[in-house]
Amino acid sequence: MIVEGRVQIPFRYAAGAAASRFGAALRDERRILGARCTGCDRVLCPPGPFCGSCGGAAGAAVEVGPGATLLAWTELPDRGAFALVRLDGADGALAHRLVDVPEPRVGMRLRARFAPERGGDIRDIEGFGAEGIER
Amino acid sequence: MRAGDRPAVAIAGVGQAGPVAADSRSIPEMVLAAVEEALADAAIGFDGVEAVVTASVDLFDGLTASNVAITEVVGAVMRPETRIAGDGLCAAIHGACELRAGACETVLAVAHGKASMAPHWALTEWAMDPVFLQPLGIDFLVCAGLQACALAQGDGGATERWAELAARRAAAGDAAIAPPRSAAEILASPVLASPLRRGMAAPLGDGACAVVLRAAAGGPGEAPVRIAGAGWDLEPHSPGERDLARWHGLERACARAGLDRTDPGLELAEPSCLFAHEEELFRAAAGIGEEAPLSPGGGLFAGTAPHVAGLSRLIACARAIRDGAARRALAHGAWGPAGQAHAVAVLEAW
Amino acid sequence: MSAVAIIGTGQTRHASRRDDVSQPELVREAAEAALADAAVGPDEVDAVLLANMELFEGRALPELWAGAGAFAAGKPCMKVATGGTSGTSGCIAAFHQVAAGLFDLVLVVGFEKHSEGHSQTGMALTDPFWDRAVASGALGNFALSISQYVAERGATAEQAALVAVKARRNAARNPHAHLRMGDLTVEEVLSSRMLADPVRLLDMCPQSDGACAIVVASAAAARRRSRRPAWVLAAETRHEQPYIGDIDRRLVTMRTLRDAARVAYRRAGIGDPLTDLDVAEIYEPVSYAELAWYEALGFCADGDAGRLVEEGVTGMEGELPVNPSGGVLSSNPVGASGVIRVAEAALQIHGRGGERQVEGARLALATGYGVYAWADAVVLGAEAGAT
Amino acid sequence: MTAGAIAAEPLGVACPMDLGWRYASGAAMERFLAGLRERRIEALRCDGCGRRYLPPRPLCGDCRLPLDRWVPVAAAGTLEAWSVYRLPILDGRTGEPRPTPYGIGLVRLDGADTTINHLLAETDPGRLRIGLRVRAVWREELRGALDDILHFEVAR
């Protein structure tokens, strides 16, 4: 016998210092703030919480993007496309959504698309679209 | 973990339930079947078990402290039990640590998982960074697609090769969960996460594994298989902070297990590859050429269950050594997005 | 088990909300503090063990995300989750991995951010066929067992309130503690809001955000790096039947804790725990449980626990100070709570307890409690024993 | 932790969970639940220690022997532990707080040796004590679930 059990719980996760700064800049200024690693000076975007190379913490804010280069992408039925992009000025890569790019090519130039309604987190970027095409 | 002055760890018994697409049994019933088989194989009863290490993950079981559901069927009432939330191979490796530490003489290592309970990939979203990744809907499947894309760059024949590999593996297995398909059928199967097609992923179902480990001072008379080395590793979480085209974590885990990258004595490898492309990452990281038999029984493509995979690979290696098919074998477990975490155990005939 | 020792401890400031940090950042705070205390660099750590009850925050495999906070990237890392015993069991897992000869230095970090989820709801995600429809979490389960304990052993609300007052007053001397109430009185406890008869608000532990870390070292590394290692003399775990209704008068009998303690005492050469132990850090999620644990741990005869707290035997100036840290009653980040018990016991051996130091502590007990009646007992000493 | 030049208010990310799992009851629990639909309660008796177990399960944890001997159990028994629960907590099954206060108890049903954790109709602590006789109050439309018993009431 199979019984279905449903669970509904509203979770909310603290973003932490660097990610809060990142969220506030997106929300208020449509700017993308990476962070300089306190250990090795790499520019992290997403900003943290810790550097993948040296484990250092996200430090001073560094503006990156909104231009970016496509490193990898994947498309899922009914779920859209996702991309790994390197924002201009960043050393790490950001995983996000790929929007309105009919023929993605690794190495192509992309640009962040900001959401019209912004709440202060990563979703304030709707995704990355082809460079030069503003909605 | 390498051989030293501490007790050797023998694999005294193994048992398995499933994998099947959907086991109508409850989790404890399924686990008990695997445990009873392992105890019988080791020719001991529950009284012969001194300590238990289990592997399971609450969210995947839909149950808080989900090892509470199996306490009595693993014989852990009034005994020490530790639950590692991760791949089942970790339960065996940690059990081996307890034996080498001299904490006890016999350990039962158990893992279970039921993919039939919930859409598996949707659950994995809750294992992703909830600040930067989960809100975008990025789960383990998305990460596998990104990794496959990174691997396929400048490699025109990649998808055909993966389809052939998946077809070969699936044909070697007993097709408990999904029917085997030809490479052409796999290439024509629906997209899972491009460039991966559905047939390039191992079929997920329900199953449990149990292994009896024993501190063995003597030698081959006590048990025919011993754990000669073990290692594990965690890579950075964010796929953007990793080289997706290499399993560096597995390289480090193998080194810790005392495995030379071109180990000539390795006669079998049983990797936990949920996707066809991962087998290429595995070979490169573990330094395994085409000559060493790899997943002769189909590996995970014969069907697998969440968090059970690594322990099932250890059982496959142990059985091959007992059957005389290999004298030295590598069992592998993996968890996390795009192979973020790895564990390996080197098994040897005694 | 070959000798292992704790050479450093560190913890966060525990609070009802730590909105200022993410889970990995919370973990980092404790990890950095423990490594600094042990004078160990992050690169010198061989392996990491995490302890956390992930579903309370809706997470799965949280080491994947939060592990980097414990400097785990590029290192071996496992995660232990066994309810309230997660922290003590995580420490014990590290003892075993070091004693196995695999590693010289292992960092253990327990953490929980209750504020990000609904822990009482999470705790009530019990068996869907049996008690999910009726379960009322840790508070409900304790209230039920307390009714049996009170009826059988005659413990009073005043005695329980004395435990609550002792904990919060001790916590006032612990800069990390969540509830620091140096002036709390028995009357205030007895007039606080009833949550589940007979458990009042101030009888119960808080839900905290926090993390705690220890550095576990092999004998050689401990001797090289620490002037005063806290040696692990014994570490025992016992699990129980799966449902609360299976366990006959849970708090009265508590056979898991009794057995784990009995074996741990034997291994550590302890005859009479009340006189032999210098300090104890026990996992008491509710005031009444501390009384029950005194009896299970052999600090007194069954039925005599109330007297210990009335006479101050377990107070800071008593024969056996229990929970100088303020205990779980003062700080309860679940996955960290067991690590805190072990860390606070080690801190006493290290002689670094500050205002909460028990003078000359050389033998310390730490316990864990989880799910319905799972128990861990760890004995630490200033001298390496022959275990 | 080094903060950047711009200090921002601490932000958070909301991730509402709405997940469903399909739980397999297993054979013993299925028989037990089917019994409830006919107001029949059965326990499993261990051949080793004689303990009669509710809920049904595959194995006696103490004796480590398989359980397959069913014994009848009454829908009435003795209150072995009680409380009145007053803290409104979120019910994960509905996402809504559970109404308070409500009585909770461990009930040893006649014919069983373990106790059932269930709800009590009585919410006055002055009227509750260990040893009271209680009986199950059944739901009108039985569904084959433990909450076919709505709660236990004090037998007067």
C-alpha cells in the first residue's frame, strides 16, 4: 500500500554578507557585484561564500558584467536552458538561466537581463541573453 | 587508508535487496532483506554484530532522522549506530575506520534508497546552494548537463560514444529497471539535459545493500576479501568554481586510498557513474585504461538506488574477488552535483 | 582504541537568529575559532566531519554547500546526522577516523540554523503511517515522558526550575550562550508560559542558530601541538527502538544512557562518577531531563536527583558542576549541541573555560541525547588513558 | 569576515518547500491499517520475549527475531503518559498551524505491551492522570489510517 504524504514548509535562508551586498546592488542599482577573495585575490561571482581555489572568504566588492562569456549550457524539456557564464571582470563562473538564445555556442557573448521586479537575490537577474539585444 | 599496524578489515558478508523500479516493501522491510542476506553470507546472526554504520538522507526518505525507521532491522537497538548522510560506500569506509580504531570487531554497514518515493532530481534541488543556485532551479541534473556540455566541447563524437557506452552497459546488466536499448535508440531517446539523452542516464529505483565487515588479524582463512585502502574527497560546490571536465576530487580520493594512477594490479573497477559521460571522467581520474574490466555487470546502468550506489559497487567488487574474477578491485561512490564528492575503496583478495 | 585527543575548540555566538551569516559562514566562524585555538592552519587539517540535522532547514547533503565553511574543499569530508546525538556522534566518528590511523588532524563542525526552517515541524515529520498525524515534536514527547518520570520519581516543578535557573545563570558567564539570564529566579520559571504540561517556557531549551567546532588530533600530533590535550578516554553510543511508545517509561529507565555511561566509566576507570568526575556537560533539552539524566548517569540513586540540585551538588561550587556552559537549556543549535557538550568538556580540561572554568578539572563527561532515546557518552581526561 | 565597501542589510532567500513522497507501508502495516477500516486493532507478538508490538514491524528490536504472530488488541486501554499541548506549531502536512490546546497521551491498549502516541479529547490537566481508562473515538468515515482514531476519551 502506497500513501502520499505532502510537506509544505516555507524555508528562508540567510544570504550572508557578500551575497546580501550582491542582492542589494542588483535590486537597487541593477549592478552585479562580485567579490575579491581575501585569500588569493580572485574575483568571485557569484560572490562566495568561499573561494573555490583557496577557500578564502569573499571580501571587497568588485563590479563585474553585465557582459559575459558562455562556458557551457544545457537545455531541459519544459524547464528551459541553463548556462555557466564568466562575467566580464570575474575569475569564477556563474551558473544561471539562458534566455532567448536559440542557438547557444560556447564562447559566445552574453549579457545579463535584469528582472523588472527585483527582490534582492539571484533571481533579480532573469538570465543571460545574447549581447546587444535589450528587451 | 592504507595497510599498517592496525587490524586488517575483511568483507565477511554481503547482501542486497533490489534494485527494482518500485519496491512495494517498506524501507525497513527492504533493508531487513539485505541485512539478512549479508548476515547469512557472513554465517553470523544479529548477535554477531557489534556496531552499525548506516547511510541515508532524510529528505530522500521524506522522514526526519530517517535511520530511526531502520534501527531495529539493522540490529542497532542498544548498540552503537552512526548514520553517515551520504553515499553508502561511506558507511563501509567509516565502518572500516571503527574496526581499525579497535572500537569493535564486527560492523554492519547498510545503505538504502527509494527513488520511487519522489521525483529524484527535484529533491536534489534541496542539496544545492539555496542562495545562488537553488532559486534558479539548478539541480544535479542541470549540473550533469552542464558538465556533459563542457566535456563535449571540441569532441564531435562524444554523444555517439556515450550512447554506445550506455547501450553496452545496459546490455550487460539484468535490466531490472529499464530495458536495454541500442546506441541508435539512445541517441533518439528524449533529451534529458542536453547533450544528455534519457538513455545515457542509469535507471534509478529502489534498493538496499548490507555488508558485514570484520577485523581480521589472521589471513585468507578468515575471509577472502579485504579492504586494502580507502579515500574520499569533497570538491567546491559551485559548478563555476570547478573544472567540470575533470574529477579532481576523485584523483585525490584515489591517491589517499594508496592507488597509483596507473596501478598495474587493478583488475576491476566498479564506478558509480549515473551518466555515461561520467565513465570517461572516472577513467581519467582513476587512471584506468581500456584494458582493466570496468562495470562488467553493467554498473549502475543495470539499475541503482540513491545513496546505495557506492555500497553496491563495493559488493560487486567483493563478489568478483570471491569468484576469482579479479584479485584487486576499485569500488567507487559519488554524491553531489556533477561529481562534487567521491569515495573509493580498494579491495584485494587475501 | 589508540589514543586521540581534542586540542582546540571554537564556537559561534549562538542566538535565535543569525541573519548576518549564511550557513557556510556560520560554520566558518566556529571552524576558524577552533583552528585558532589549536594553532592549526586550515591547510594542516587532514579531514572534516560535519554534524547537522539537515531536514530542519529543508536541506539535503548540506556538506556540499556548507562544507567550504569548514575548509573541507579538497579534503575528505563526511556528515553525520543522528538527531540530537548528531554532534556527539560526529565527534565520535572523528575519534574513530583518527584512531584508525587515517588522519592526524580532523576538524569537526556541528551546526544548525533553526531560524531558517521550522524545526518543531521538521521533528514532527515522523513515520507517515504511524504518528505523523499526531506527533508533537520533541516538546510533546518530553512532556509525555516527564509525566511518567514525575509520577514515579516524585520530581517537583521547583526542582526542575532550579535546573533551569542553574543553567541560565551559568550561561551568563559563557559569552557564546544564547540565553544568558544571570538573575533568573525559580519564581520566574514557575510563572513562565505553560507550553505542554508540566513543561513551561523556561523549562525548555531555546532553538538557536549556531555552530561549534573541535580539532581532534592523533596522539603524536596532540603531544606535539598541545600543552594540555583533552584525551578521549571513552566514547560509547547506544540506539533504541524506533518509536516513543516502544520505550518503557523513557526518562525513568533511559537504558541507553545508563548502558553507554556504565561502559564508558569502566573504560575510563571511573568508579563513582559523582566523586571521580570533575565536571559534566550533559545534553538536557528540558529541565526535567537533567534530573532524569543524573539518575541514569549514576550521579545519585534513582529518585534522588532533586536533592542534588537543591543542595547545589551540581552547581558551579558543588562537588560535580554540571553544565557550566549553561547547557542545551541555554543554547540549542541541534547539530552543534552535541559538539558543544564535547567542546565544553574539552575546554575544561584545557583550562580555558574563563569565567565558567571549574578549577583544576582533569576528568570530564560529555553526553548526547537524540530522537526518542539515543545516547552518547564521552569521557575526556587530562592524562592519556589505556583504552 | 571582511565586509565590503558597501554595507548592505542582511538579506535572505525564500525557498518554499512543497514536496510529496509516496510511502510504501509494507505488508504488516498494510494489514494493520486495513484492520482499522473495520475498527480492528492488531498487534504483533514476539515469540522471544512475548512483547506485543504496536505499530507492527518486521522485527523485535530486543530479541532480533522476526514478528509474524498477530494478536487482537482492544480499542480501549490505560493512559500511561499525558500532557496538554499549548504551543501552536506548523503542521507540515498542511502548512497551517495546528489549533491548540490539545491533549496528548501514551495509551497502552488492552492486549498490547507498547503504547500508542495519540491525541486526547480531554484538555483539562486537572482531569488527566496516569492510570486512567481511555477508549478510542473513531472517525465516522474510516479510511485505514491511524487518525481513523480521532482521539482517546476518558472512559467514565
